[in-house]
Amino acid sequence: MLRDAALKIIRALKIEGGVNIQLALDPDSLRYYIIEVNPRVSRSSALASKATGYPIAKMAAKIAIGLTLDEIVNPVTGTTKAEFEPALDYVAVKIPRWPFDKFTEADRELGTQMKATGEVMAIGRNFETALMKAIRSLEIGTFALDDLTYSDLRNQDLLNRLMPATDERLFMVADLLRRGITIGQIHEKSQIDEFFLDKILHLIEIEKELKMHVLDFKILKIAIS
């Protein structure tokens, strides 16, 4: 639905070349809002190019000189035309990199203000694999979801700290799931989609299984397949 809306916007505005369209979807209905339309190549374009292997900037430059997508050969495949969308068999996960390790006195509360100074992106065959790679890539001293725990906080206190969000919310969610707090309770408090909460819960289940069997690579292989 959002993809179709983006195409309608592009055609209505007669945009040719690269464009970023941001849409907000109401999680409880099919209502959506257009946040912004940027007819240019940006950081998001570079990320999308890396995630899909589709050279957006290069294609936009060729369109700018008058070529059409059905005339441009996709340089990735070398055979298909650029008009065909890339079909992916993997998942890309992006996590912002906040500089609170350097600016220790800064307000860690997250909102509409831009506070990230960069981002990491990881690719895996499934969401769980890509998420763990991204966490390790942050270079904040964390290699997995159990590297930040909150034993000094009671369950309700930790649950209350999910909102307003901070840069540690991902690790707080993991610790709550580790304590047996349900996906429903966390969703109600944070409004994080249950799809993502279920994936994090799966990682917690793998974590517990591995701790029971020391480091059994057979279990790990089954868990991530």
C-alpha cells in the first residue's frame, strides 16, 4: 500500500531520478501520513543502495541525462534492465550510532531531534542474524543483547523506562523478555511492533538454550536456520 502511494506521489509531482519519500503508518488502521518528499539522492539513498545492491545514484545520473529505466542495463546483474526491482533473499538491519559514550552528560532521551552521529548496517539471512551483527558493529562495548542488563531495576521500573525512549531501549526490551515479561506488556508500553519483539524473544530463547548446553554449535545452527 505504501509503495503504491509512493508511486502515485512520484507521478503526480512528475519526479524523475532519485527521490526519498517518508510515510508514517497508523499501526491500528490503514491510515497513513506523508511526512516528506525529497527529490534528491541522500544518506538514505546510499543506505538503500548498500542494502539492495541497486546503484541508485548511478541510475539517477543516467536518468538526468535523458535515459529511461528500460534503456539502462542493471550493472549488478549485467543482463536485466534497471526497471526491474531487486528481489532480496536476505534482511538488512540499521541501528543509529548515538555518541553518548563520548558526551556522557548529554540528554539520552530520543525524540524528533537528530541525535545520532552515524549508523551501522548489517546483512543476514534472517532478522535475528542481522540484528546481532549490527549490535556487534556499534562499537559501544556490546557484542550481544546480554551485555547490558539492569539488575538494579525492578520489572515495573524497567518497563516504565521504555518510554520515553533512550539509546538503551533495545537492551531494556531484551532484559524484560529475559525476566519473563510478555510481548504484549512490552508492546502496550512501548508500541514497538510485536513482530520485532517476537524476534528479540527468539534470540533470548537461543541465549538461554546455549547457556544450558555450554556452547553447542548444533543448537546454534538449528536456532538461526
